[in-house]
Amino acid sequence: ETGVTQSPTHLIKTRGQQVTLRCSSQSGHNTVSWYQQALGQGPQFIFQYYREEENGRGNFPPRFSGLQFPNYSSELNVNALELDDSALYLCASSLARSQETQYFGPGTRLLVL
Amino acid sequence: KQEVTQIPAALSVPEGENLVLNCSFTDSAIYNLQWFRQDPGKGLTSLLLIQSSQREQTSGRLNASLDKSSGRSTLYIAASQPGDSATYLCAVGGTASKLTFGTGTRLQVTL
């Protein structure tokens, strides 16, 4: 157990809809990163939040957005869902922006029909 | 752009064998390298973290090495067990704690 939780565990949406995924970091971890993992692939970095501000972004369009809250929770929002957004979404928390071990949650599996 | 490659993509070994998983990366300007384990449909479990200034890390039956200059890391698993069956992912840490992952090695340990 990493102490990182995610909800929901599974989700089914239709193309064009919007979705919000949630993550609760380990207590005291002020950095959270989100990753997208397509079937059979390694996770791809979406973005990172540090002290409630975006601190780096991968090659994802603006319809992927996020929020981080003072209570160590965070959200990933995806607008105008596309079929290719179907994937496992993972959040990871760590102590700081510097190079500490990142602790991953169990993920949310999103299916877009 | 950092690219991470893992070889082999899949591996099947009998119980008790020692084995080595390989990871290579294209940009040697890294902060660290982390090995993860992923069970089917599950999240990632961190196994070992090697900082860029280190050469290796050990935890139980696992030993990971890092050669930054050649862009390579290996994960050595001693005396493999069926419970070791999983996908093993190598991830390179760059700026802003961004991890770049390989596609993984799917390991099956048979009885």
C-alpha cells in the first residue's frame, strides 16, 4: 500500500463527454503527477502540480487540465473525450519537486465509447 | 527527447532461476532511474530508486545497477519465484520529476 488512493476505479463515458478523476496523495506530499497508460504501453506523463500550481506538462492537449488542493488531493479533468482517451490513469505523489521516489495509486480505468 | 527501451519485451523462466532485465535510455542527463512492478490491471509499485550519483541499489533479492554514461540500467532478480510474475517498468527521472517510462518487460516465472 502506497497511501495514494484514486477514485473511481472504473469509469465508462461516451465520446464528447467530460470526466473528472480524483487522487488523494500521501500525507505531506506536496507534489502530484498524472500519467496516462494505454494498454500494453508504459505510462505517459500528463502534468505535475507542486503546491497547487502546474509545474510541468507533457505532450497532451489543453482539454487535459488539473487541480491540486491544500489537503493533498488533486483532480484530472478531461473535456471532449475521444476514443483514444481510453486508458488507465495513474496519479503519483512525492515529497518535493526534487528527485524523490514517486508513489503511485491504483489507477482509474477509463473507457470511452 | 528522452526515449527508454526495455529488452526483452517478455520473458519466461522456471522457478529458482536468476534473471536480468535490461533498460536503456538515450539522454544521459538524468536525475535518477526507478524500477517499478505492475500487476495486471493494477497501479505501479516502486522497487528500487537509483540516484544519478549512484551505481547500484539492492533490496532483498533485487539489485539494480545504473551506468549513466552508457545509458543503461539492469534489474537483477535472484532465485525467481512465481510471485515475481508481473510487468517490470523502468522509468528515467528528468526535470520537474517527470518520469519517462519504457514499455516494460512481462515476466512469467513457472513452477
